[in-house]
Amino acid sequence: MLSVVFFARLKREAGLEQAEFPLPSPPTVRALAAEVEARHGLSLKGCMVAVNEQYADPEQTLTDGDEVAFLPPVAGGSGTDFFQVTEAQLHLETASGFLVRPEYGAQAYFVGTVRSPNLGRVVEYIEYEGYAPMAEKVMREAAELARAKHGELGVYVQHRTGRLTPGQVSILIGVGSPHRRAALEACDFLIEHLKVVLPVWKLEGDEDGEHWVKGQAGSETL
């Protein structure tokens, strides 16, 4: 059996904090989520998941005795926004599930991945380190700046931390808007703004060893 734990709005909507579920078939987080939605009349779209207190991918395999927690986007976001720094993998379909809404006629996305080669050297990995509480605050502030320029928007921003290899997604930015041009321009603004002000650092490992990737200063320096 699996122990399923609910938080925030999910706890209120389900009317309980915890429930027991048999191992689904296939035994994945995504399959379990479908059964939870059906039994309790919940929508888990846009929610994160943790297995045994670790962020998990929707395709992660479950085993008997696991504790699975469904986490609505409340701490890092609002009804139209979601901001997160995480060690979990990033998925475009999660952002799309959050931003595709009747009020938005357009969505624009930017997916940043680890590149190799870089500056003529083969990159083996990049270790991302972030100041998560401040980074999520900076993301929220960037969303408000984008709204001031482009009007009504929904904004979704995630950045990974930890060691990533070439081809893996490091940052995901999505914008929903009633209008195509606003979505495209706001997404571009967020990319350019966040790469300067977001407190995330990159330690690159390549054929010459490890070195910190040179950054930019978006504020006064010592």
C-alpha cells in the first residue's frame, strides 16, 4: 500500500490529510495521480509531487510502503503564477498544464538546456547552485515588471539546481496571455532580465577541469 498525503487546498478539497492507495498499474506517480483524482474529485494539474520527502518526477516508479505527497503551487506562486527553484527535473508539459487556460489565447515558452561544446570545450556537466528563497522572490518581481510592460499575464518560472549533463533542462519559462505578441515579448523580457538578476551560479566541468561560469552583476557591487 501507498500512503498519500495532501496539503493546502488539496487537503481541504479532499476533506482529509492522508489516504491509503494500492500500488497502481503501471506503478508510477502519474498513474497514482489519476487514481487520486478519480477517487477524491481533485485536480492535480500543475501540482508537484514528493516521494518519501524528495521531489519526484511524474514517471518515477513507486514501491509498496512509499509516502507520496501532492504539493499544490502555493508557496512559490499565486493563482496565475508559479515560481520554483528545485532539484527535480523540469517538464514543458507541466508548464503547459498550468498556463493553458480559457482566458489565455496564447502561450510562449523558453526551455534552456546545458550546452556542449561551449567555447570550444566539451562540457561534461554543470553544477547549479542557487539562493532559492531570494531567487523565487526575484522571479515574482520579474513577473510584475513583465505585467507592467505587457498587461495581463500568467507566468511560470522554474530553475534547477544540482548537477546537470548536456541536454538536460536547466530553466523553464512560460507566459500565458490573451494576446500572442504580449506572450512572446514578455517571455523574451523574462529570459533577458532573469539571466542578469537571478541568484543562481554555475560550476562547469569540462575537459580542462572545473571552473565557475562568469556571471553578470545586475546590482551595485562591492
